[in-house]
Amino acid sequence: MARKKMVFACSGACGSGQMANWIAARLDARKVAEMGCPLALACGNEDLAARAKAAPALIAIDACGEACVRRVLEKAGLGFSHYFNLLQWGARKTARPDFDRLEAEGFYESIVEALGRRDRVQTAPPAGAEEGSHQADQNGSLER
């Protein structure tokens, strides 16, 4: 069986967290990467950690300034090949778990495009997105 890339994403209670989770689930459904649970890593799931270490690439998708996914991967001793923070791309961290599906589609397409390139870590906003156009501050404070 061929080793697959793995994706770990935020699935927080805010809109951008649910968007990150939706993007990761779509990457999994379309066989771009296998989805892994960052909470299971944080709880010390050794089988998941071993699968992640064996994966040819790890993708981390955060949704706010807390960067929980990045921090969980680092604490588990795992690096990542690609890092995306939707907040840096203009996603809004809202107090409700709903999100704009059209916006999510755009972020998904940008991530797939970035994964096709050979750059090691992707943090820049996609073309056309204005950095700082988000409604949340850099600490991830909720938009009210």
C-alpha cells in the first residue's frame, strides 16, 4: 500500500475552525491526503503518531492565531511539509460554527494548488487575497 500524505486540521467551534475541518475532510475524500485527528495526537495516540511519522508529507491547517494544530504537531515531535493558517488568508474567526462554503472552496483550491508546488512551507495568502483583510486580530479574537 502506498504511503499517503496526512492532513491535520483545526475543528474548533468557530466558523474558520469548521472551515479548516471541511477542507481537510475534502482533501481526504478526494484522496489528496489522509485526515488525522490533532486531538488524538495531543492525547498521545501512538498508532496515529507512527502513521504520521511514516507519511511522506504532513499538512497542517490552522484557523486562527492560536495555531493549535501547529503546536500539537510540534509537541508530538512531528514537523510538517505544508502549513496553512486560514486567518492569514482572510478567513474570519466568528463566534458561530458556520462558514461561507464558496470561500472554503476557494481556500481548498489554493491549498491543492500549493500542494502541487515543490515549496516546503506555504504560509502566504493565495493570489488575490489581501493580507490583513480578516476581521479577527492576530491573537484570533472572535469577530462579534
